[in-house]
Amino acid sequence: MTASLLHHACSGADQILTTFPAVRYGRVVAAHVHDSEAERVLRYSEGDIALELLKKRASAFGNVTRSAITKTGKNLGLRIEFPANRPPLQRATRAPGLGFAFEFSEICFRIAGALIVARISVTLCVLENIFRTKDREEHTKWQTHSKLWARFILAEHPKSKNPGRHALNLDDDVLKEFDERCAVLSETILDAITPHYERVVSDATGSDIFVVPTGSFAVVALGTREADFMDLLDAAQAGEPLSELIGQNACATRLASLATAILRPSLLLQVTTPTEAIRNLDARFIVFDGPMAQRGLFLATFGDGRVKFVGLTQVPEPFEPKSVSDGPPANLNKYAANAVSAGLIAEYASYF
């Protein structure tokens, strides 16, 4: 049974209205000085130097990212295009609200006809955590891990029935394929930018630095404007299990089918209802209530240094465009899936 069939078989509810999906794949890395096992934390002055170097070398990161995207297309046997008619793109900048972090310029490309807006981001291990012991004495613990990640927003898809083929109201099967392609794309991209990242850190510190992977994370987010979302959020905050809400709440039903399709697709051949799937999924139900009323409901799997979130997201209308024109969609960064998935990474940074 496919993800879409599982969704439609569960409750008879119509498919919920959804907005542009966003996927993020990242690695957690620790910086080491050459010939040493000690993890290296950058001083604040070194972090400032590294940010300036990232800004100066942004075009080099962009070039290797484009090459990695093209390489991935060839490996998958899928056509890659970098179209001239594209949405407005964000330029390289220091990431607000994420400490020593840098976001490179967005890159727009088509893969097998689907229009995707990608962006690469990195952090630098210069942050510090303040914690208190039982006797209330304050101590500083340096956070030695950094993150490198790739973010993909699906703007258009050939299977979309919407004007302009905009990526709205897509089936789980389409979103599963999008996630799988993003996983392959991110692997190639992160492999390509890691040597450049190492050189930036080495030049900023004056030491021969290499990075060691210590974990990975992924977020698959889908925006929704359904009123059912807030009902589900209230129920989740009250402690009601997701399995008890399926069939009563359309967003609960969609979350269950989407998470099953992405986190454990083999279950689709073993179960007949989303309730049964959720009970066998072994995933944690997580409520994200972020700043500026950014909200998300996620199912997440943890293990072996890896975490993957799959969820529905919502932001208030003043922060999300109300309509989409027939041309290339604009303001993709403001839609719920992108905004909330970024907030989720910032919130859970200490867990990665």
C-alpha cells in the first residue's frame, strides 16, 4: 500500500491544504588540529575572521555546490538545469539568530522538471553554554561541535495540479521522492564543501584543521493553513497521544501518513491504517512552539548520532504570503516549512 493510499484509507477526510515543503540535511562535525585528537574551539576573534573569510570565499562555495548538484543529476540519470526564469534569491549573509553562522547565496535549479531553491549554511564552534552546578556556581562549557547543512525548498513540481505547477497540496509519494533526492544531493554537496570549510577554519586559526563527523540531522517540513492544525497543537500540548487523534483531526491523519512514508516506508506494506502505522513507527511526537508564533508538530526518530524530524508547520498569515501568482513563486523563505524548520534547528542545536 502506498503512502497516499494509506492516507486516503484512514479516515475519509479530504487531503489537507499544504504549502511549499522544505527539507534540510546536515552534519555535525568537530574541528581537530592535525595530528591531535583534541577538539578545537575557535576564539571569538577567530570566529569573526572565519566569518569574513566565508564571505570573501562565498563564490567558491557556490561554484562547488553547483558542480555537486550537476554531478548528482548525472549519477541519478536525471536532467539538471539552472533556469534564468526563477524566484528572487537570497544573497550570502551572516545568519541572524544563529550565532557564528553563515548562509551562502541561494541556488535555483530544476531536477527532472521539479524547481528547487537550495541554500548551504555552516556554523562555527565558538559558542559557549552556561550551566549551573548543584551549588549554583556558574561554569562555562564550550560547544565544540559545528554544523554544515543543505536546505531545499520545493517551489514547483510537474505532478502539481496547481497553476504554475506550484508545490502546493502534494501527495506523500511526491514528497517522499523529494526527500530521497535531497538526501543524495546533500551528501554530494556536503562532501564538496567540507574541504573548503576546513581551509577557512585553518586560515582563521593559523592551525592545520580537519573536521570529524560526529552525527547527522534531517528535517522534512510541510506547511499547512488548516484550522485543524491548532486543534492538534492544543491536543498535543495537553498530552494526548497522536494515535488517539487520527481519524478525528485531518492534520493528525496527514502527519501520520507522511511520517510513515518518509521515516519507515516498509510499514506501508505491513499496515492498513495510520493508527497502526504510528503505533509501530517508534517515533517521538514533538511540539515546537517557536518565536513569532512559529509552530510545528513533528514525529522524530533518534539513534546512532542521527535524528530525523518529519512534520507539519504553521506561521501566522502576516508572516506568510496569502496567495501565489502564476509566475515563479516569491518569498519562499517566509512560508511555514522553511521558517519553522530553521527555528527547529536553532532550538535543538545542543542535541545535534
